[in-house]
Amino acid sequence: MSSNQNLNCDLLVIGSGAGGLSAAVTAAHLGMKVIVLEKEPVYGGTSAWSGGWLWIPRNFLAQKAGIQEDINDPIEYLKNELGSQFNEEKIRTFLEKGPQMVEFFHTHTELKFLDGNKMPDFHGKTAKAVTGGRSVYAAPFDGKKLGKELKRLRQPLDVVSLWGMGIGSGIDMKNFFNATRSFQSFSYVAKRVLHHFLDLIIYRQGTQLYNGNALIAALAKTAFDRRVQILTNVLVKKLMTENGKVSGAVFQVNDEIIQITSSRGVVLACGGFPHDTVRKSVMFSHAPTGEEHHSAATPSNTGDGIRLGESVGAVFTSNLHSAAGWAPVSLVPKSDGSFSRFPHLIERGKPGLIAVKENGQRFTNEANSYYDFMTDLFNSSPKNSTPKSWLICDHSFIKRWGLGAVKPAPKAI
């Protein structure tokens, strides 16, 4: 591409996470020419580090398993959860279209879903909560299907993976936790690890993809098959408008400035603002000015899409009950002096661990959802102090379950 070359497409998507790629794939399925812009050298965004789960009540996998529920049940659950911010029109649309979305991707793309029929709702005591049947998650994906594009896929989060190998939810994780307690699980894990090391020798990265990595890889494979262009290392400078409508964007690749025109509009799928320290200081009062709210989201997720939207007249909603999906995170030092961020989503709910404040007092049920854990931490922290806690366990717990970046046996002896 030269600096005087202009591009054009039907739909321009900015951001290559699950939202951006699903929009791109859907538009391409409808016959549109689609271009995706991503500022990182890899595609996938924070979605590639996620669990790859979706909360979609009444999905076809639940129904196939015999789990039938009236649409009014999840409506009532969400009404109880959302309170004054409940919007029945939006909720009903979500609950009607969500199952159709799951079936569309499962049927027409490389993305396949597995049922999460044993995953309960976060708030089990809320009226119309259920113990399972409302979730789905991405099935494992063979990264070799991506061919040369595998190199541009964001790799699993280092501190969560095992030698760079992602570990999936459900049976995969169960076998890893039981590797020293069951010969069947040991055999399963040995095969997975051997496969991974062979991948490292042949491909220099893993090809057994799980969780959000599988979600992104499957969407990307479909996008590439449908001739969607995913341009990486791109910095979007501004949105263009014509007759009051967004008509494209101006972006930079290395030292080149390129203009792209989009006849059907622009989708901003750039994530939230987990690493936008200025906006966080305005939105949240949980820590003194200048203190960082550490997030396990990708460091490049700095609120670009919000600022682009605001630049053409969009308004940032600031009256939500909470504008963040809080999760407990610990800092893991790296050899270069920087830190990785480990999201404590699993081990803190296992028996044998407690969470305490600096005074040694417990402040929450450790097995609560990550959002509730953090809410209790905020509520128990004095104003203008940095919310923090300590996870306390013994050596036998670490051998069984691990703790943060410290892996369980046989790595922890």
C-alpha cells in the first residue's frame, strides 16, 4: 500500500476481538466486502485471552439436552438483577436473537459451540436463577487450519497457560487437576503435553487451541475463507464523515497515511477502557488519583474506540450501575522488570483458601463470582485507599490447585 492509495469496502470494522470478527464474518456471509483494522501486530484482542464463554439462555444445545425454559424466566432473572436499569425491550430482543446467533455461527462458520449445561448463574439466590443450561463455550480448534495466519493469532496469556499451552474448561481442566491422582488423567495430560512440545518444534507455537483462543481462531478462519482482510499494525487516526454519517477512516501503517471509505458504515469493536488511566480516574473512585486499576486485559486496550466514537458525536454512557467487569488480579514479575497480570478466576473458590484484608480479616465468600469478590473488596476498603487483599493457603493446597501463576503438582512439589 502506498501513501496515496485509498481503499474502499462495504463495511469497516475497527478491532479484531470476538465482537469485531463476528461482525466481519456476518457481513461477509451477507456478501459484503469487509476490512478489519487492528492496531496490534496480532489479531484477537482480549477475547483471545478470555474463557470463550457466552451467556445465552434457551440456546439450541441446551434444548437438545432437554433443557426447556420459557423466555419469561431469564427475563425475570435479569429484571431482578438489573433493577431500575432493566429495559425489557432490549432484554427481550437479546433473549430472542441470542439463540439464533449461536445457531448461525455453529451452522455457518468454523466456530462450534459446546454446551455449558453445568454452569450455574452467578447469583443462584436470585429468583429464576438456574443451575445450568444458559451458557455455551467455544469448542477446541485446530490452529493448523489457519495456515500461515496462525502466526498472527494472539497467543494465550502467558501466566495462565502451561508452557504456552492453553487449558480448556470442563474435561480438559479436570484432567490436568487430576494428573497426579488418576492414571487416565495422567495419560490424557501426557498426550496433550507431548502434542504441544511437538507443535513447538514444528510450528514454534501451540496448535491445540482452547477457550477464547479457539473462539478467535475459528472466527478468523471463517473470515479469511470469506476474503475478509485483517490488517494488523494499524493505527486509526480519525473517522471520516459525509453528510452527517460516518463514511470511513484514516489510518497509519508505519509512516504511511491511508484513507479507507466504507459504504455501509464502520463498526467500532475496540474493547473498553481497562488501560485508559484518565477515564478510569474519572469513572471510579476506588483508588487514589494516579493509582492503577490492574487489569488482565491486553495492554493495548486503552479506550481508542470510545474516543473515536466521541470524536464524531457519540456519547459515553456514565450512569450504569457498573461500567466495569471487575476481577481479582495479581501482578507476576517478569525478567525484564515488567509485570504480567494473573486473573484469579478458579483457584480462589477451592476448599482450603481464604482471602483477607491487611488486618487479617476475611471480607467475602471466596467462591463468589469474580465481580462480587471485587465488589466486596471495594466495599470493605477505606475511601481513598488502594483496594487489595491477600489469598492465604498452605502447601497442600498449592500442590492440589496451584495459586495464581504458581502451578499445581507435578510442577509444584
